[in-house]
Amino acid sequence: MYHLSSLLAQLQHDDQNLLVTDGYAVWLVGHDALSKSVTQPLARHGGWVIVQEEEQALWFFPDAEVVRGLGQIVTWSHLHPLKMAVQMFPAQLLIAQNFSQGLKLDVSLGTQTMAPPTKLEILVSSLVESSLSHTPGFHFEPLHQDESQGGWSRLQVDMRLDNSASQGWFVIIRPLGNPLERKVIDGWHDYSATLKKLFKKLGVTFIYSEGMEIILSCTTLQMLHTLCQELMIFLASTDIISTWPCVYVGLEKGQQYLHKKLSENIQVSWEDLETDYIHLPLKTVYQLGATFMPLGTLVASKGGSSMDSFVKMVRAANWNQEETNRLPLVLPCHLLTGDYPPCFYCGLRNHPPGECPTRVCNNLNHGILDALAGLDIARLQHGLAAINHTLQEDSFEGIKNIIQADSDASMIVTAFWELNAPCQLRTMRLIWRSKGREWPKGLRELNAQGEDALWSALHRFRNKDLDTAAQRLEQFKKNHPDSYKTKTLQGFMYMEEGQTNKAISLWKEAERLSFTSLHHSYHIYLASRLYEVMQDYEAAIQGYRHAVRISPAMLEARYRHAACLIKMGFAKQGLNILRDLIQEAPQFMNIILIDPELERGHLHLMAGLWSSWDTAKKKAASLLETDEGLSSIIEQWFTEDHPAHETFKQRLDTILAHKDTESYAHWNLLVKGITTLKQDIQKRVDSDIQELHHRCTKMFRVIKAIQREISWFPLTPLVSRFKEDIRLCMRTLNEIARLRLYRPENFKKGYEGMVLADETLKRLHSHLKGVVLIRDISLFVLLLGKYFIGIEFICLILSLGCLAVFNLWGVNTGQPWAQALLDQKWIVYKILLIVDTLCALAGSALWTTFRFDKKRSKYLQ
């Protein structure tokens, strides 16, 4: 017994559906595996498989052409009997944001079962009989009560009618560029000649239109399948030099015929279609089978999105892995659509410039791009889905609600606004106050904000008081007729009024009145941005190039240059600029992925940037998997007590903090950080090795000096410890000198040995102080005794001699004291001895002090 629920259980269901359409579901059950004689007629009549197993499948048809497909199966069964059971019933097809398919059925239908078939039997639910009853050649025979519980009829087919498929398709190839330019004519001529050979090889009918287009006619689904397959192989194998960017669009023939003005009947904006991808109606992509898959966003027509809306078609992932590698990021469709041209300030289409929320922003958010760069693909996609859901409910107010929330969606929108900040009013405020001359450094060197009429005019303009703003501006112009600031603000006023030519003229005049490269590049950027919004991309590109020449650090102008190329359809050329940009500033990667203004080249970017993404990922992974760049390299070279150990560990922890985040910017920071860290480690090792050699030489000299200091010391037991420490220190230093220090283990030994030698040397110095003190005291005492004896002897001789002469003079002259002195001579001698001794002590102490350093050097040298 076969159960329909087993097939339905394999379908995925999404809470947010991109598209819901009514149609018919066909449940096929075969006795054996379902053959192509059954599935091909169904595909040719506009159906496609939703889910299948070996002996059963579930198909969907968007229209009543389903009965003709079943009728062709009945006709085939008369010639080749089939054992197959078929049930047809109403269903709703649910298309998710990622184009996965689901079905919504009546509750009673979901429990249907079928026994293994013995013949061909096609049953039709009574719920769809009324919509199919007017199809000629088909009628429905109600089943007997013993055959069914009711609500089902057997399909009867008139064998005389031709039920062959009448579907057909046109494929239009339109080259980019001005058909009057020689470069375009020559490039398209060479490329179309190559295409012509391919189409002749395939046997496809084609004509050239009046606008240099190629229009091809495919009469069968198989021919369309083959054409798309060969075209994709051709585009994937042809390099950028030999191709010319073109838009490829396929559409159902319907009631149209092959003629030169066919492209004029297509209700789609050609400027919104991405080059070098085939665009087909969504239902046609599903008809072509599992070989192809839709990708990107639906190109909605005036009536809104439907199964007939165009979508980019790519090869399925199981075709060729190298050719289908792309970043899995889909832009939200509600962020790409709107009732207005792209806003000058932010690029969104859901509001005019005068209503843009960025008009009231005050300051730049310098860190938002770095914060966005920290989001991985999953968080980016989740944030974009949240934006899409919010905008689906209320497009303009939804943006304000997103900004006020604290979420990834808010970060994405804020970052997108920050990317376009140079053309917003908040940047003009900084330009007016700037003291610097270079972009973007000058935006951080600011004067104080003025309080004159100009600032009042800006305030009124931002608050939509346009009349007062104009009055204040005129007041300022009277006092400052040559100020560039009035021209700048007037340009914004005219831009919001829609007078674009006046706005550009004023900004160009403001650029001529400016006096620094910062001011020049800023005004050129404004004019270029307005050219871009006006879709004059060539003029915009020239302006952006000029701005970059004046201010090479103006990365925003380089980004907008690439954006213009992508909007023109030259996605590959724009991709080359963006690759160079993300090499210089990796934080631009995530903004490129989510920028709705790059939607025309989104798939090219997702495929083209995948190699850069994958290379950065693999390079980071290789550094993380090996010992290089991780903590082991630090542990190999430095011990835990080494001063550099903790510093390098902290730097490494900072680098590896976001190693699990799948972000291009973080991978680049990780690779750059680890590479720089390894270089710094090597520099520190080289420096430490030189320092070790220098300290070894210095320590050898210090030890020799210590040996000289203690060599005279007579008490050997007191200096035995000295000699042990000296031998230990000398042995350690000799070992360090013999080591090959550029090996990690030897480097660590050398550092540990130097620490040991340094500690030993400190201990020697500490002990040496006591020994030196004893030595100096001993030497001082010896010198003091020597000088004391000499001085004492001299003093005694002089004092006795002087006393004898003085006494003799007294006796000869009859002095009365002379006789008394002779009588008390021993007392006098004692006093003289005491005085001489004191004088000798004082003199010897002074003399020893003055002569000590010289004598010590003499005796100990």
C-alpha cells in the first residue's frame, strides 16, 4: 500500500513564503520505477516533480494543461500498456525564500492511499472537476460506491484528439553598451559570431533584431533544456576577455511569433537583470528539472510576483562543484523593491530623499562596519530575513522599527546607511567643521560648530522647514558671497526637489570654491552620486575616479565606482575592483554581500567572492590546525617566567577570540594577527639572543673583577662559598656560550641559565659587600697605624725640641717660669705626649682618608 503522507513528509515548510499559487497536484504510483514515457509528457505540458521515490512521485501543474498531459499518457498506454495509478487533486504550491517547494492540501487528501496498480487508472478529485469539465475531449466518470468512498471520478479521454504539447519558448540575448560606440560594435560582433556557431551546432532557429539582439526560438522543452545547458557551459568556459556582457532572457511563446521587435513586448526592466545569467519564468525553471535551480530574487512585473516572474537560473549543485560554488546569501526581495527611484541618501526605493531617515542622523558611526564584519553568513541571512519580514508588513515604517531594535537586522541597515554616509547631511556638517586636508582623517579634526545663519538653515532644512531654511541661507549668502558652504546646502535642496541639474551645477561650483583635497573630493563625490541615481553611470564613474585621484584614501568612492559598473551590467569588471578593495579593507566584504544596490550583480558577486572567502577560510584554518601561530609556538620559545610570555599569550588570545566566527574580516585579521605575532616572536628571539651574548660578555668581566676583589683575602674558609658561586656562574655562562640559541629548546635553556647566572651574580655581589667592607676597614686601620706612628714620632721630636729651646731661653733670660717648668718637667712631658698623640690621631685619620682610594688602588691592583 502506498501512502501520500510519506511523500508529503519529505517536503519542507517555511513560515515565510515568497510565493503561494493555486494549481493541481498529481500523485503517480507505478508497478515498477516510473519511466520517462510517463514523466516527459507531464513536463512538456507544464508540470514538474515536487518529490519522488522510485515507484511514486508527486507533481504540480499551475494550470489546466495537466489534463492534456494525462491524456497523452492514456494515448501512450493504448500502444504500450501501463500499470500505473494516478490521482489528481487541488493544491497550493508554497515557494519559500530559498525556492524550496511545499504543498498545502485539503486535510482529507493528505491521508490518501493507493494499492499497487495492475493497470492504468487516473482518478480526479471532485474538487477540480468543475474547473476541468470544459476542456474538450475529456469527461469524468463517477466511481461506483464499491470502488470509492465518493468524491472521485475516473478520467476518460477521447482518443481522436491530439494532446501533444504546444509550449514553446523564445530566448533573447541583448548586449550591454551603447550600440553606436565602436568598442561595443566590435566587441559584440566578435562575441555574437561565436554564439552563432554554437546555435548552428545545436540546430536552434535565431534571428537578429534591430537593436543588435539575438532572438532564438525553442519549440520543445528538451530543446530549451539543451540550449540552456550549452549556454551555461559556454559562459563558464569562456574567459572575460573573449566575452561581451549580455542579458539572457527566456519567455514562453504563448500567442507570439518570432519577429525582430519581440523584446519590446517583454514587461520587465532590462536594467534590473543581471548579465551573463539566464533569466526564465520561475515555472519554466522548475519544468527543466533537477539539472537547474532558481537563485536570487524574483524580478516582479507590474502585477507583482507570480510563477511567471523572471528569476536567474543556475546549474544545480550536483553538476560541477567548482562551477556552482557561491556564497549562500539571498537578498530580501522587499528591500529591493519600492515605488520610488533609489534614494540619494541611502539607496532604498521605499521613500523619496526628503523622507529618508538618515537626514536626521547627527554623527558618523565609525565602528559599525567592523561590527557588521563580525557577523557570519548565518547571522547575515537571518538578519536579512528579519528585514524582509518587517518590510513586508510596512515598508517605510518598518525601516524605522528595525533601526530602533537591538538586533542583527538593525546592524545590517545601520551599516548600509553608514556606507552611503559621504552623501548624507551628517557628513556635510563634518565637512564644514573640518580642519584637516585629507579624507577621512580630516573628518576627525574639527572646529567648534558655529551659531550663524548657515547652521540655522541646515537645522531648518533637516526639520523640513524649507521656507525658513531658504531665508536663513540667503541671509548667510549676503555676508559670505564666496562661501562654498551655501552652494553645498543649496545643492541638497535642489536635489530633494528633483532639480538634479541645478544640484550638480551647484556642487561643481562648490568644488571650485573649495580649498583642500578633502573638500574637492567630497563635492565631486556628491555630484557623482547624483549621476549614479540618475543612471548616468559613465559620468558617475568618471567622477568617482576623479575623487579617488584627489583623495586616494576615499574607499567609498572606489566602492561606488564598482557599484556603477555592476549596475551597468559589467559585473566582472566591478568584481575586480571589489576584490582589491576587500584586500585593503576586509570589513567591506560583508557590506558587499548585503548591499541591495548591487542586486544586479549579486550572483556574480556571490560566485566571484567565494574564492576569496574560501581562500581566507582555508588559510586561517591551516594556521589554526598547525602549531604555528598557536600557543605552542610561544611555549616552545618562552618559559612562563619570561617577560614576553604573558604579553604574547594575551595577544594570541585576542587574535583567537573570534576564531569560530565565519567572517572574512575575522579570518583576515586572524591570519594577519598570527603572521605579525610570529614575526614579533622571531624579532624578540633575535633580540634576546643578542642580549644573552651581550650579558654573557659583561658577566665574564664582572666575575673577573670579583675574583680580583677576593684574591687577597687571607681567610680561605670565609671565601669558599664565593669560589663555589663563581665556579657555578662561570660554568653556566660557558654552557650558554656553547648553545645554538636559534633552537627553541636551547633558547629556553639559555634563558634559564642566564636567570641562574644572574641570581648567582646577585648573591656574589651581596656577599662581596661584607668582604669588601672587612678588606677596606683592615686596609684603613693599617694605613691609619702607619701614618699615626710617623706623625706621632715627628710630633714628639718637634715638641721636645721646641720645649728645650723655649726652656733654655727662659733660663738665660731669667724668666721666673723657666725654673718652675724644669721642676715640673715630667708633668709637662705627659701633657705634650697626650697632645701629640691626639694630633697624630687626627692627622693620621685625615691623611688616611685623603689617601685611602689611591693607596687601595695601588695595593690591590
